[in-house]
Amino acid sequence: MIRQLLPPGAAAGQAFSDIRGAGLFPAEEAQLSGASAERRAEFATGRACARAALAALGLPAAGRRWRMSACPPSTAGWLIA
């Protein structure tokens, strides 16, 4: 749905519910150690969508720091709930 609104050269990842089994980098896992299962699933889904959009652009998922951009240099991204 959102992909249809994007200009050429842009990509999106979207989910309408939590993605089961969405993985996290070790640093992300460590920061979420005290989070509820619901928050962990929400966060992991957002990261999975960001990584899917980056992969569609042929870019690696570079963001590994808590609350920092998951986008490599020269890209921009937003997570909208």
C-alpha cells in the first residue's frame, strides 16, 4: 500500500501486525532485556520492516545501536506506528 505512494528509488517495509520470529541484533536484544513481550515484538517488527526496505534498495541493515537510525549513511528512514 505505502509502496504505491513512493517515488522511484525509494523503498518501504510494512506490516499490519507483529512479525513472528523477527530477529534482532545482539545490541538490540540487550537493550530490550527488561521490555515486555509486546514491546519486544513491536520493536522487532519495526526493525524487520526497516531491514526489508534497505534490502529492497540493495543496502545492508547497518543500524545496531539502540534508538539510533537503522539506515546507512546517505539514506533516511521513518518508523510509523
